[in-house]
Amino acid sequence: MKSPFYVTTPIYYINDVPHLGTAYTTIAADVLARYARLRGADTWFLTGTDEHGIKVQRVAEQKGTPPQEYADEVSAMFRATWPRLGCAPDDFIRTSEARHKAGVQDLWRKIRDRGDLFLGHYEGLYCVGCEAYYTEKDLKQPGNLCPIHGTAAETVKEESYFFRLSKYADRLLALYEKNPTFVQPTSRLNEVKSFVQAGLSDLSVSRTTFQWGIPVPDDAKHVMYVWFDALSNYLTAVQEPAERRRFWPASVHLVGKDILRFHAIYWPAFLMAAGYADDELPKQIFAHGFLTYGGQKMSKSLRNTISPADLAESLSPTVGVDAVRYCLMRAISFGQDGDFSIDDVLARYASELGNSLGNLLNRVQPFAKVVPSKGVTGPLEADLAAAHAEGAKAAAEAFDAYNPTRALDAIWTVCAAANVYVDKSAPWAAKKRGDDARLGTIVATLVEELEALSVMVAPVMPSVAAAMRAQLGLPAQAGVVGRDQWPFAAPTRSTGEALPGGAPIFPRFEKEKEQELRARFAPPPEAGAAPAAPEKAKTPPVAAPAAVAPAADAKPAVTYDDFAKLELKVGVVLSAERVKKKDKLLDLRVEIGEAEPRRIVAGIATSYAPEALVGKRVVVLANLPPREFGKGLVSQGMLLAAEDDAGIRLLTIDGESGPGAKVR
RNA sequence: GGGCCUAUAGCUCAAUCGGUCAGAGCCCCCGGCUCAUAACCGGGCUGUUCCUGGUUCGAACCCAGGUGGGCCUACCA
């Protein structure tokens, strides 16, 4: 019997909603789990939600609900999404559950008792009003102002527990050396290695500044910080009941490449520190790539428009989910970045699913209502059997290597061979000349091949597999531990069994429907042009903006002479373009009445589309020293603008004051 | 700017160790078939494998530099 197979997705942070990226990971995990079951492995598939932290606590407060209640709500939404995508996790863990809390605290104690957790101080920029740390990025510059309170964040030292990560660098490197497939794909392992080789610093793993988290054992004023809490889920989910412990260690943690570091470095280090031996560590971390949709990278705005579950349901209430799963697994080489689009879905639906697989099933139906007697086989049957054997083996090897893309490729090669077989064997000719024995052999052969295909397709397209089997008069198939059901050779059918047949599984779309789908799921026009995302505005800040608390924000008085030092001028924007790799910056040419227009780089791309700026009259601070942004990008001045939570608004001129007019 | 990844046919992507691998599917064209969802089968078409240099008997593959793209991070005068 195969050893147990335990596959996980990351637990998803409930600050976000399920989107294409999370769907991709979860579907991939589901595919691997279904495949493992088919092969007879004792299989466990885990997903869940990550629910603690300051962000969740704050959103809950703003809604006036207890964090647990808010978490219940969002977590339920995640849980409800997976069946809509054909995913059937065996367990769904939430970090706010008692079993998780107990498990994490247990892990904490083990590490503490072995001496790798120690009390120290965490230093960061802290807003008193929020009772929270921010990075400089989160704060408004200059001055590190809190976006909510408008007050300056202070550098504060806080008591914090630290994990002695630095101690594990050598053992981690040894692990990677000994087990080169620990991180997949291989190119990712190199990344991880070089990160570890560069040196690891100890990790702050607790906070005292918020309460929505898991209390540190014997020091309840501390709450565990994100990664310690979150990563542990893989372990805590298989602690109770005790028989579930057979699944540890995990066979593979599926993760996006953005969180690889945490899984490939922190997680094994935590486990090592808790006393786990190398063979008790997860066997593999598999980092998949990122998806773009229609060539565009995923963004907040896109997440809201492209819901894979909606796409699936619009496509077809019966097989839409399978079609989406198929396309995600087929079109995107697992482990690499890839693109997903409605055009691709429609093309593959028509060609690979409808014409190749679906139509094959229909080609058999007119010839028999029951499974005929198979009779003597010839070279054509041998060819098909050979193609089948090769394809089935290749597909299994690909699935074993967590490469569903290649597995599907191999399966479709078999499908093509079956179509060739129909052509060459020409059952219609046998029928015409009344050769029932030959016709029977051909139909029986095809029925058996179709059964094999229904099995091989099942991990990716479970409902299509079921529909195929129903038309072939076969019972639904289910995984049985210890029984390998992979069809290395096509199975045999008993003569006389019913072939119920049925309507095409992948009916062609009407032109109108296709157009409608294309329109509805077209990638949205270039994102980022919209002024101040309304999405953000719907979460009003707790306190009123800066004006209410002028004292906190006030600067020391200046003299008129100080003010007079500023050279402020009216400028007209001649051109504006985005700056590559710098999302927030726009590169502007502004005419301010000098010989040459000024080049000004302004951090306003989040609030202004470049096109909208051309011709605008703005106020320019003209006597600042040039500021270097790298790569020859030099700003010769700055634009005056007002800024609050709603975004950035440029100061402009009431009337026609020409370029160069002095502002005072 | 720092780190990492990536670039192959019009499109989406393959090519285990550098050596009959420059390939598949889609699109398009031609032919065949008629069981089937105007489906299927056969044939044809398109390549300076991003650029430049290097290593080698031999490079899509290795090395150096450059360019385009992506991700993380930084930037917000």
C-alpha cells in the first residue's frame, strides 16, 4: 500500500476574498488529492482560513462586531467557495478554533522548553492611537504620519518573544542538500538556499499590541504573531483525533511563490526547534507561479470582477466548473507563471473538451445500446492499446511529479489515438456490410477506452468523469484505500451491459452566448486609472482626518522670509506617463515659463491617470534641488497636492494664469 | 535602485545529462471521410530558439554583458 498522502493549501487570510489565485492553489491541491485517492493512497486534503491579527481585529471593531463573529462570517464564505469549484477538502481548519490554539500552544511550549524562544525587544514605528506598528510604507510621508490619526508614529520598543532562527541556518542548508526536492520547482530551491546563505536573523514571533490572536503560554499579555500561528495549522489539523496523526508529515505543501520563504525556511526551522527529526518534516514545498488574467496582473480591482466560480457557472451549470479546472491545470505549466483568459477557456472548451473528448463519446453511441461481444482484435486494436499504455503511464508519472499540465497532455494524446482508431476501424463500414462480429469488437474496444479516459480525467474533471460513466453505463467511481484504480491498461467490459448514452457533455455554445461570455469576462480595461478606489473609502476611519487634531500635526511657526524662500509657480502639464516598476510614480513634463519644460516625478499615479493630467494647470515648487529616482530618472521640482484617505488631489488654478505665473 | 525569475512558430507552450528534438496543439490552406457536437483523419504553412560576445568537436540548453517582461522589495520631491 502507498504511504498516506497529505496535501495542503495555505490557509487564506480573511482580510481578502477568494479570487483566481487562491482558487488556483486550492484546485491544484484538490486535483492532487483526487489523483492520490484514485491510486489507492490514504489521502488527506487540508485547507482553511487564517483569522488572527490586527487587521481583522480592526475591521471587526469598525463593523462593531466581535472579531470572532466577523471571522466566522468571512471564513464561511471561503468554505462555501470550494464546492463551487469542485473542491472537496477533507478538513477545513480555522486558526480561531480551539484545536488549533491548543496545538500551537503545544508547539510553542516544545520550542520554548528546548530553549529557542527568548524574550527581547521589537522595535518599530508605532501609532499610539491605533495601538499598532506600521512600516514606513503604510505611513504618510514625510513625517511617518498615521493614515488614520494623522499623528506621527513613534519609534517604540516593545517586549517580544523571538525565535532563534539564526541557529538553524546550517541545519536547513543540510536539509536542502540532502533532500534536493524539498523545494520545487528546483529554481525556487536556489532562491531559498541563497536567502539562507545570506544569513538569518531571529524572528519576532509575538506582539503585545493587539489581542486578537493566540495567547503565549504562561505569558498571556503576548499574542503569537502571524507566521508562527498560521504555519502551525498544517500540524495542528492532524493532531485530533489521534488516528489522524498518521498523515504527518505532510506530503506536499502547495504555496504561491510569494510565501515560499516562510514555508521553506521558517516552518521547517520551527519544527526542528520543537524536536522533529528530518524525516518528520514536510516532504516537499511546491511553489506554483502567479496567474495573470488576459495578460494583466491580478489586482484588487480585478479580484472583484473575475470570480472563477462565477465564470464556471456562467459557462455551464453542469460542466463549467470542470472546464475551468481543466483550463487552469492545462494552460498553465504548474510551477510557472501563466496566463488565463476567457478566450483560452472558450478555445479549449470547443476544441479539446468538445471536439476531442466529448465528441469521441458520441461517436460510439449510434452503434450499440449494450456492450457487444469483443471478439478477435487486430493490429488497429493493438495500436490503440499501445498508445493507451504509453499515455496512461506518462500521465501517471506526470501526476506523481505534481505536473498536472503534462498529465493532461498525455491523456489527450490517448484521446487523439482513440479518434484515429475510430477513423481507421470505420465501424460504419462494418455495419454497412453486416459484419456484426467486427463491429462488436470495435465498439467494445472504444467503450473500454472511454472508460479508461473517464478515470484518467477524473482528478481534474470529476463531474465530467461522472457524466461519461453514466453514459457508458458505469457506476460512479470512488477511491478505495489500498486499491490502485489507475487504468494502465484499458479495463474490460462484460458483454450485454447497458450503454445508456446521452446528450453531448460539452454542447457547443451559441454564437450569442459566446459573445456574451467574452464580453462579460473580458479582462477589464487597463487598471489603475480610476481615481481613489471607492473600495477603500467604504471603510471610514475611526477618527476624523487631521483637521480635528491640529495640535498633534502642527509644525513650528515660520517667518515670512522662510516662506519667501519657496519659488512657487503655475505650470501646465505637457505630458505624463507611468514609470516602469514604480507603481506610484508619474513622469511629467511641466511648462513653467522657462526655456525648457521641467521634468517632474510625482507620486500620484494611484490617484491620477496620466491622460487626465495633460493640459492641467498645477502648482510647482520650482527651487527644490533635483531628486534622483535611479536609472536617470531625475525630478526637478514637485507638485503641490492635498492628500487624505480619499486619495491625492492636485492644487490647481482658478482661471487662466499662464505657465510661469508666481504663486504666493 | 536591490534580490530573483523569464524570453522558442501568428497564439499557448514542449524539448530528461550540452549531441537526429527545433517539436505539439490552436489558427490558416489543401485533401479525405461521414459514425459524431459543421465534429474526425491525413497533408501543408510559418522559426536569425530576444540581442551581442565567449566556452565547446558540437549550444535553445553553459558563461559574460545588454534589452524586453514578471514577482518581491524599495521609491511617494
